[in-house]
Amino acid sequence: MKRRSLLLAPFAVVSPAWAQTKLRDITDPMRLGVEQSLVDGQLASRLKLAFARDTGLAVVLVPGPSVSVLQALERGEIDAALTNAPVLEAQLEKQGLAHDRRPVAVSDLLLVGPLEGKGKKAVDPAGVAGSADIGAALLLLAHKRVRVIGAPEGSGASQSEMLLWRAAGVTPAAPWYTKAGPKEDPLALAAAQNAYTLVERSEWGRGGRKPLSVLVQGDPRMLMPVHVMRSFRVNHPSAKLFVKWIAGPAGQRVAGGVSGWRAAPR
């Protein structure tokens, strides 16, 4: 029976010509599809360099939104994927469209927004500052209809964000909620518009954006696990070794040393 994909987003991240290359050679660098935020936050590049140092094997990073990366993995256009969209990853694995999925690192989302004042007297327009409950905070944002910028469609952050909205029983919509475009920075947009946004810790750690401050953090529901997995449609000799290395002690040491992430729990 023909397997049918559960990944319905309309965009692709790699050249269709790669789909015709199914036989992979050890001399041809392994193609690793990577969620863009993992590239921006240096996690992917640090892992790539350390793997090359330890094994002498080359890896080519193919960045894009997690949904696009996982679609490319399913079609066999890349050899392995490094993403932070656990629900979609699990769907592919369950369908038998990808395999060898292993935890690599963990980050989390932060709810940031405009904050006036200092110390205990500091307030934000929605009154969510200091909350430990992201669901209650999102309900307040929706109730007060304050400006909220969403993560770009298809990204790992967008997948996690929408799960949080659904858990809060809210469907975010215009005019108070707007998605950032594929090439837009939601953090920069929120700063420019004095708005709220959910941002990955690694993105915030690269400098933040005044006048925004971290308002809600630490809720376990805001965690964002990163996994690696291999394609079933291609079999690069380096891919199995890469997955074993990145999920093992060497890869975990590297992941735990990158700002914004920590090693995956065991």
C-alpha cells in the first residue's frame, strides 16, 4: 500500500533534482536538512564542525522551516534532518516515512513583550508579566486583543506556538494577531510595533530587542525538543554514523555547550 504523507505545507526547501539521486556515496557529503533557527543560533554549525573534526566526514547543511525540511526528508531529497517539530516528526516516524529518530537538544519558547517601569512595579499592557502559566497568559493576550506577532509559518517555533494557543482554547486571528512572513524576524517586528511574540531562547539570547522584555518563561509546555532522524528513501553511509554520534556523548557535549540549548535529557 502506498504511504501517504501527513505533511501538507505547500513549500519545499531543496532542489527537486536531488530527488533523483537515491544512491549515495561516502565521498559525497551527507545532506542534513536543518530548521533555520538551529542554523541562526549556531547549534547546527557547531555540531557539523565537531562531527567533521571527530570523523573526517563532511556534512552540507540545507536550512529551511521544519515543515519543509521534513517534507524533503520524506521525499529522499536529504539524508537526515535536524528539526524542532516533534509532532510532525512523530507522524513521519509512525507512518514509516523516516526512522532512527533520536533526541539531540532542548530549548524553550519565551513570551516577550513591552514592559514599562522597573522591578515589581513594572507592567505590560496585557498584565501577563511574571506569570508561570503560558495558557493563562495567552488567554489574556486574546481577551485584551493586544498586538501579537506569530512565528513564520512552517517553522518549529510556529508549530510549538500553535499547540500552545490550542491548549489555551484560543484561535489567534486578525486584526490583533499577525504571522511574520517567511523572511521576517518576528522579534524585530514585535519591537517595532510594541507587540508581543513567542521567541526561541536562542534568538532572544542574541541580543533581544528593546523595548521588549521576557514576560513569561519556565512553563514545561514551552519546551522545544530537537531531534535528528534519517530518511528511508536514501541511505548515505555517513547518515547512520552521524545520528549515532550526535545522540551520543560527543554530540551531547557540543549541544550542551551552545547558548540557548541544553543536552537532551536521558
